[in-house]
Amino acid sequence: MAIAMVPAAAFAQAAPTYAQLLHNAENAPQLAEAAADVARAQGLAEQARARPNPSISLLTENIIGTSPYSGLGRAETTVQYNHPIELGGKRKARIAAGEAGVSAAEARSRDTRIAFAYELARAYAAAEIAERRVGLAEDELEEAGAVLDATRLLVGAGREANLRSIQAESAAQVAKAEREVARANRIAAYARLSAMAGADTLYASLPESLLDKAREGFTFGTLDPTSSPAYRAAEAEVHAARLRAVSERKRARPDITGTFGVRRLETDRAEALVAGVSLPLNLFDRNKGNIAAADAEVRAAEARLALLRNDLLGAGRAANSQIAAAEARLAAAGEAQETAQETYRLARIAYDSGKSPLVELLNARHGLGEARAIVVDAEAARFDLIAQLARLQGRTVTGDMIQ
């Protein structure tokens, strides 16, 4: 059953279901950024496989000098091919680091999708909660109006002082103001949901109760911190950082360049082969700065992983007990609402028959309003806890696994 409609003048369309919104959100900025990060990592991994480019050089010696080298008759022209040769496993280490970078980016992308599903669920639930608060506010206003009408009748019959009518009217005005606040909050909630979904127009209603679906789809279970998508993403970051550190160390080892060419000797009208090897001297640049930076990156990644594991361990231990407590709180709030409803009914009967003062009726109505609000708050709190646990498990609030 659809949730109550927002005024048609303010909104133009009904929202899809939560599952449809999540499915259609592939172009959301958060997900687009994560996809771009994966593509970037894939590009870097592809580049890591590239070998150094060879070079060809042309060199002419012994020309345009003083006699006997004033012309080109004694020229020696060399066409030379130079081929860099990587030593020490540089390319292998570079490729391994690139592939680890892709794995880390993919793990981050999955965690981003899970985080987006969590935030979208919260926005969807916030709109539903806002709808319920508007309904409560409208009920409060309707009941305040009924009390005001009854009070005016009693004042007209001389059974109540005129002051009671003023008090009832004041209570009705307060209820009207609270309804307007609830309506404004509903507009804000729908605006946030529409923005997250990338909708061009604001939504008008919700086709389902995500709060109810979350309760139906949720399953209790012990959370293993190491299986959490967030932990796996951090773990992949550590692995990638370690391999980058290995690659930087190997980069410090010198490479050689093999040379092969043909030399033309004009004086002898002859050609000769030339060959050689060059080896750089690591006197100044030993890549120490990059190695130190890579080592620091490893330590930072390991620290983040350890911190995340502790956080997840605590969250996992507390999650199920917190949800159970939220369920108990909701059950107690429901019972309190039933009691408040009955109290208000009896107070209304007593007031209409002249057996109790207006203040008791107003207090009973206020208590009923508070009891209803507590039920809504308890439902919202339970949903948020379920959503948090689902996010840690890599699921949606309806229990679907996110790949």
C-alpha cells in the first residue's frame, strides 16, 4: 500500500521502489567516481606491463673541421640501436603492484556501492518517517479541533468558563503549527531522496514501506569483521601498498642499455659493426625518497586496517543486541501507545459528560501524541540499526547481497 501523498502542487511523480532506485542509480556521482577509480587502476596496471622503449641514434664524426677533416671525406657515420634492459625483477614487481592496485580499486568500488545503498535506504526511510509524522500531526490537529468544538459547546451551555475555550483554541493552534513543521520536513526528506536518486522532479509518494521490508528481510547473525566489505577493501589497500614498496625498492637497482650499430668509414670505403653496454652509476639518485614514502604508505594502510578491525569487532558484537533492544523498545512503545489511546478515549468521555476538567483532556491528548511519536522514533531507530548491520555485512536493508 502506498504511503500518503504529498500535495500535487509541490511534487510531480511517485518514487520507484527502493530496489528500483538502487538498480537505476548506476550513474550516481558516488558510483561513477568509484567506477572511474577502477578504470584508472586498470590503466595503470596496463601501463605497468609496458617495456622501456628502445632508441635509434645517428652520429657523424670527423667532419667540417680543420685539415684534413675540413670536408666529409674522413667522415665516420654510425647508425646505432639502443635497447634498455631492466634488471632485478623490476617489470615483474611493477606488474604485481599494478594488479594489486586494480584489486584494491575494485574492493573500494564494492564498498562504495554498499555505502550508497545504505545512504539511499536511509533517505528512503527518512521520507517514510516524514510521511508518518505528517499523518500524526494531522491526527493531532483533527483531535485538537474536535476538543475545541466540544469546549465551545460546553462554554455556550455555561458548563465551562470562556478561558477553557481559549486554552483549547491555543492547543489547536499549536497542533496546526506542528503540522506545518512536519510538512516542511517531509518536503526536505523527499528533496534529499530525489537528489540521491538523481530524479529531475521531486517525488510525490512512496510505493512501499521500507521500514516493514527491512524488518521482514533482516536475519540475525554474528558479524565476522574480516568478511566485511570495508575490511576487505582496507586489506586490499595494504596488499597493494606493500607491493608498491617492493616495486620502489627494485627501481633503485640500475639497468643496462645494450647498443648495436653499423659504422660507415668514408676513408676506407668500408662498414663495421659497433656494440656496447652502458651501466648508470647510482651515485646521486637511489630512489630513497620514493622508498621511504612507499614504506610510510604501508604503515598508514596497516594502521587503518587495524583500526577498522577493532571498530568492526565492536560493532559486530553490539549489533544484534542493539537490534534486539530496539525491538523490545518498539514493543514497549506500542503498548504505551495503546494505553495512551485508551486514556485519551476515557478522558474524552469524562470531559464530554462534564466529569473532568479540560486540562485532563488536554494532558491525555498530549500524552497520546507523545506515545505515537515515540513509536515512530522507535521504528526509525530500529531501521537505522538494521541498515548499519546490513552495510557491515555487504547487504541491502532488504537482505540482498551487493556485488
